[in-house]
Amino acid sequence: MHDFDPSLPEHLVRRDFLKKLAAASTAAWMTGEPRAIWAKSGDKVTHPPAKADACILLWMAGGMAAPDTFDPKGYLPFEKGLEVKRMLSTFPAINTSVDGIKICQGLENIAQVMDRATLIRSAVQPDLGSILHSRHQYHWHTGYVPPQTVACPHIGAWMAKVLGPRNPVMPAFINIGQRLEGVGESEELKAFTTAGFFGSEFGPMNLPFPEEAAQSVKPPKGMDANRFANRDRLFRKLVDQSPQREFMSDYQQESMLRSMDNAYRLLSAKEREAFDITLEPKESYAKYDTGRFGRGCLLARRLVEAGTRFVEVTTEYVPFFQWDTHKDGHTTVEAMHKEIDMPIAQLVRDLEAKGLLDRTLIIIASEFSRDALMEGKPGSNANDQTTFKVDTLSEMKHYGLHRHFTGGTSVVMFGGGVKKGHLYGETADERPLIATKNPVSVMDLHATIMTAMGISPKTEFEIEGRPFYVTEDGKGKAVTEIFG
């Protein structure tokens, strides 16, 4: 692990981070086959009984403010002269289908399905020196603080590797909604949206635009089967004879070729219809059609129905956009409520109606929360990255939670064996809004997710002569209290 100097200018911290990530990613191509430790020692890891067969991660990229979504605090409406220190939540609380659980106005549809959910209000993250979205997203998705000397697998890749596909035709890991080129910190995003040292066959199929997903599983227009088969054969030859071949281990090359086999097999399978959201009945489609994220939720549902193991649907991280509310916080979050509310609730209802919710773990999460005054958590020396600093409100753009906060974050889970209508943990009602009961670290949250999926938090592989665990050092402990 590398400790970053928080006194450095932000662009230098990011540049240093990028160099180290690039080195680890390049090194991944040289690694040999990762081997399960128990396979060498004969001491097999005992996996827990699986409570879920599939997992859908609904990723609120950019820092979803808990006090404006799932953990409402004292509410004061916008008015000129309002002191910022009095601003806790910028949306009033509303009732849900569970007595004693309130969430924020704008999430009325999710409120109606909270009786199927466990709401964790006490997730916490480390500050990591300088609070970068890229670093915290990497940490959340891999379980490891970056940069590392090896390319760490995404949690979806762990599920693909350890559990295998639910349907051999369908990709085990699909990532929906995130462009990996030309949208801000693209290199950092690519660093964790991979299978790392596990190899290409366990990495994600990336579908940035749900409405275009069907095209990704069809041969190019006008190309007959013979011509496409010839192109596939020539492409394999190109991979084998590439100048980069000398920088790729035999295992990594074979993994890439196997991933191509998997993709080619899907092109002629009936399951590819799952990728075509235009086949959805109009009335159903309309309930998801709130934007790219909403259509991504529809696509995720169809993919899980067809046998995909792990799907991530993201609101997409773009600096100063969507959940990255460094300005116009309230107005921006109001728009985000409209984009996520109906699709998430409908996803829960549809999976329940199809008899799939109990065996599908749905997770709503973000890299950290937000606060009006505090960057990080009490005692943090992290750089304040907000674009303005005011003591009292004079414009609507000042009204909102603009600073990164790591001391208390909300995570919502549906299905997958979690209790229904359950509240776990709490945060303070007055600033600082830190977790005051049952804090849950990223490590323990991962252990909980893996346990639900039937994977021991102590699962380890040997890579380049060293052990590597699904939770850091195998020390993650599942929060068993949330399971029914």
C-alpha cells in the first residue's frame, strides 16, 4: 500500500496514483495462472451455503449523500441567509412500508419496497489520505486500497472465478452504464473494472449503453456466418502473433482466447435476446425508461433471468456530474432521485414476481457519503475539494451536500437471504454524522456479500508466489445479523 501526501496538489496525487495503477495493470499480463491455495495444500476452504445465485450491484458512482437519500436528518428548506452549519438534509423525510424507517422525499417508489430490504446506515470508509473517487471506487470494488503490486480482481470477477457461470452461454460478469473512454478519470476506472490477475475470461462484458446492448451480441450487419467465422479465426491468429505476445504469459493469452470462445458462443445462442431491451413489453419498458441507469436496471433484470452471475449497473462516474455534487447539490440530487427511484423499485418488484428475488442479491452502494461542512471524517487532514466555501446561503447552487464524507454511509440490500424490513446500524443525528452503532467496514461488507453468494471470506489464491484473499488477508467478517 502507498500512502499519499495529502499536502500535494490534487493533480499530482492523481498522476502518482495513475502511474502505479498502470504498472500493476501491465504486470497482470505477465502473471501466470492463479492457483487456489487449498488445491496445493489439500486443506480445502469451507464455503458457506449460498443464499443467492446472482448479484446485482446498483452503483451510485460519485458519492451518494446518505442524508439526502437513505438516512434523512434534520431538514431545513433553502432560504437566503441560512447558515451552512445548520444544513443536514436538503430533502424532508418520508414514511416507507416499514414502521420506523424513513428515507428522503423523491424516493417514494423505493420507500414502498423497503419491506423487502435491509438498510445498513453505518458503512464506513477510510480517508486514504487524499479522497479521490478513483481510489475509493477501486477500494470498494476490489476490497484493496490502491495502488497494489498486483492487479486486484473486481468482486464480480471473484464470483465468476470461484462460482463459475450460472449459464455457460451467458457472461458471468457484465458491467452496464460506464464508459471507459473520454469521461474524466477513465484510466482509474479501467484499473478496477477488470478481472485483474484472474485473466480476461473472468472480466466484465462492458455495455456502456443499455439500448445498444443487443448490437454487441450480433455479427456486424451484412456479414454472413462463414465470413464472420473467418474473421474470428484471423483475429485469434492476430492475438497469437501480436508483438505484445512476449509480454503476456501463456495463462493470460489462453484466458483471452477462452473469453473470445465464450463471446463467439453467445452470438449463436437464443440467450442473446436477453440483451435486447426493445423486446420488453412497452408498459414494462416505460417503468424503467428514466435514463441510461433506468434502462440499465431493465437490462440487468433480463440478464439475470437468462443466467448471468453478476451485473453492475452504474449511474456512471463523471467528475462534477450526477452524484459528484460539488455544486448545485440539491438540484442535482433531485434529478438523480427521479432517475433511480422507479427503476430500482421496479427491479425489486419484477424479480419478486418472477420468483427470483430470494436468490438474487441486490445492493445499492456508493464510494462514500457527503456532508455540507466536513471533508472525510472528524480529524481528517484530507484536502477540501469543494468548488466554493460559504458560511451562509445566498444562491440555490450553495444548497446541498458538497463535501466527501467517509464517516457514515448507507447501503441497501434486497433479496439474497437478507432480512426484510430490517434496519442495521445508525449515524448521529447531529454533525458529525458518523456511524455510532455497528460500523461496517468495506472489508466486512465484502465478507457479507461473499457469504451471501456462498464464498468464504477466507478464500485465497496464490499469485506470483504470494497469497491473495477475497477479503484483505482473509480477515473480513460477515455481518450475519442481517441475514434472515
